[in-house]
Amino acid sequence: PKEEFSSLIVNAHETSVGHIYNLDSMGKYAKKHNMFFIVDAISMLVTDPLDMQASNIDVVIASSQKGLALPPGLTMVILSPKAIERLKDVDNLYFDFKDYLQNGERGQTPYTPAVTIMLQLEARLEQIARRGGVEQSIQSAKEIAEYFREAIKPLPLKHYSEYMPNAMTTLTPTDGKSAMEIVNDLEDRYKVMVCPNGGAQRDVIFRVSHMGEMTKEYTDVLIDALFDYYGVKR
């Protein structure tokens, strides 16, 4: 870069359009230019691969919702040793992690956390461990995403992004229908909910999640609804 920048901050997965970024390339760029690499991984956590060391990531921001599929309200920040060292000199209330790190040594937080969500997080992590760990969780999301994308090929829907994550599929109609109309019709006629988009993309995109407690059986309900909606035999 022509100017001096101290940090590169990215969201690993842009959920509005269903696009996942190449963190390895970004990490190499940040390292080359001596920039702190900070990644928002909220929607890709436990659905897509994430390796802080391999991608030269200094800070990962995570949260209880989306990838972990819990209620919103709890934010987690994972710091590399380099980040911990750098943050020792931060004199800022919002980014002062010293209190959190010190309290963490005794299993506490400096302020009252979202206790009920922490209990849910503990149960969710135990569930992931019982099912084979993070790798299995990622593989499961990948299989369901591929299953869904393969199944809907006969329908007039195309992928909006060329680089989609396991976490979700973003679709745009190719038959002139409004994406928002499809979202509303699926809910009204089949009691199936998919995620709309807003703004300029309101009639262009709708999104299908593969995060959380998603199975092929649940996915089949949506696939069957889409085939019936378009009058195509599955």
C-alpha cells in the first residue's frame, strides 16, 4: 500500500451475498506489509476451515450466533501470542483486554457476562465434541451444502457467488421471479423459511443456511418445496 496501515480487518464470509474470502492470501499480504490481521469469523465458525497459524491471523472475532447456531449476545475474541503482546500497551477502555486476560486466569470475567448463553455455548461445544469434533462439524456442513446445490440443479436458480462457503447457499432466480416473492411464497404455501436479502438485492437474492442443527432430512423439506413450487418433478 502507498500509505502506512497498521491493520487489515476482514469478514471471512460475507453473508449478504454468500461469498467466502481467501484468508490465506490475505494473511500473506498482511504479513508482507507488517499489518495486524483481524478476522470476523462469526458465520464460518465450525462450518468452514479456519486456521489462525496457517493464515497468519492475529485476532479472530467470533460470536454465539450464526456458525455456532446459538442466540446472539456473546462475543468471543481469540488472540494470538503476538496480539496478546501488542494489546498490553493498549490504553483504551473498549479494547483493553488486560482485565479479561487477568480474570481469565481465575476462570472469571471482569464484568457479568451473558451467563445463560455461556451455558448454552458449553453444551453446544460438548455436542460438537461428541459428534467428532470441529472437523466433523465442517464436513457435515460441506456435505449438506453440496447435497442441496446438486439437488436444485434442474430448477431455474443459479448460484449468486462463485466462491460460496459451506455455511450457506445464495441463489438468484433465472426465470424473472422476484427473490422476495419466492421467500414469501415458500413461507405462506409450505411453511418453509429461507432468508431474504435487503436493499438493492431484495428481488435478486435469497439465502439458504446450512449452519447449526441442519440435516439432509430438513434440507429435503426445502428441496421438495422448491420443486413443487416450480412444478418440477424431483
